[in-house]
Amino acid sequence: MSQAHNDPTPMNILLLGPPGSGKGTQAERLIEKYGFTHLATGDMLRAEVREDTELGRMAHEIMAQGKLVHDEIINQMIRNHIARVVQAGGRAMLDGYPRTLGQLEFLLNCMSDLGSELHAVFFLDVSRETLLERMLGRMICRNCGAVYHQRNKPPRNDMTCDICQGDVERRVDDTKEKIEQRLITYSEQTEPILGALESSGLLYRIQADRDAPEVFAEICRELDRIAVAGKA
Ligand code: AMP
């Protein structure tokens, strides 16, 4: 799916937003257009759970409760991934990380230690009603993480991924009760990141209640503007 972009200019971005705001969907499109390496902590943790590693066993219960895995564990898990991308001159797109002020601080230090920086943060702003509708119909590919929706975007072939032919399934934490808990966790622990980034000049608020192609077009406009302005 990911078609490497020819432009080697470094560009490191964050996708921020509540669960169900469309980060995964936008990530798929952005990878294809800009050649980002997708670093999604939720996907990494689900892989650990599937492989029944020590980390997976520890994270499983916390994820099932809609709570957050401890900062120290997440920071250690993501650090090498970020370093690998940045040191290879690639473009990192972080999705679902950072989720706390502590993780944000760690990330900014990590980037600076690597002699790099963040170029933009896209906050996908979505009403609660839309979030619930999206998550209650959401399905993902077990293998590549591609996102589908029961009604709006079902896989072409039953429960088989259009992209990698992996199994498509519902997420165990996409039930009404767990979604409610995840939204509480988001507003208590993740939302403060927006305030912390307000004066950084990096934050782009995107009205993301709209269809995915419209949201994507707006993110692309901003990214292209940033590249032209020489910020990236
Ligand atoms: P996601 O796929 O991004 O919605 O993440 C699924 C679950 O994994 C979350 O509800 C958390 O339990 C856990 N998780 C993912 N990313 C993080 C993170 N950056 N910090 C702590 N927990 C995380």
C-alpha cells in the first residue's frame, strides 16, 4: 500500500484526536502520499497482545479497561522506532502517541536528542455523536491495521482485508461501555496536550466530522504549505 514518496525532506508529524476521530484512516492516506512511516502505539500494543509477549500480557487488561498503559513502558516501546525512522532520514507519523503530557515531554526530548524536531501536529476535532457512530461500526484488519466500517466502508470481500487479505474484525474495546471509558481517559489525560501545544505554532485544528477525503485534502493543504514555507 505505501508508495514511497520521492521527496526526501524530513517531516515529522503527529495525529492527535479522541478515539474514533479518524487518525488511522487519515494515516493510511498520508503514508501513500507522503511516504510517512506509521508509528501507531495502539497497533504496536495489539501486536504484542496477539504474540502473547510479556508486554502484551501486561497491556491486555489495561487496554480492555479503556485505560492507558504506563508512560514509561510506552516511551521505551516507541523510542527505538522513532530513532530508526529519523536516523534513516525518513518521515515519522505518530498516531495515538503522545497521549499524556509526560509522553509529550519525552517525545520532544527524544526528537531533540536525535537532532530533529516535530513539524506539525494535526488535531482531528470530531463531535461525540460522530465518534460513537464511527467506533460502534468500526472494524480493523488484524494484520495491517487498515480501518473499515460496517456501513460506510465494509471490506469488498466479506471479512477479508482489501489490502493484505488479512482477517478483518471488530476491536474488543469498541463496545459502548469501553468507548465511554476511553473518551473519559482521553479528556482527562490526552486533551491537556492541546493546551500545551497551543503556543508552539505547530498545532493545526482540523474539523474532522466530514468525510475522510475532505479531511485528507485539508491536511494535505496544510502539509504542502508547511513544506513550501520551509518549515519542514
Ligand atoms: P488506539 O488503537 O490508539 O485506540 O489504542 C488502543 C489502546 O492501547 C488504548 O485505549 C490504550 O489502552 C493503549 N494505548 C495506545 N497508545 C497508548 C499510549 N500512547 N499511551 C498509553 N496507552 C496507549
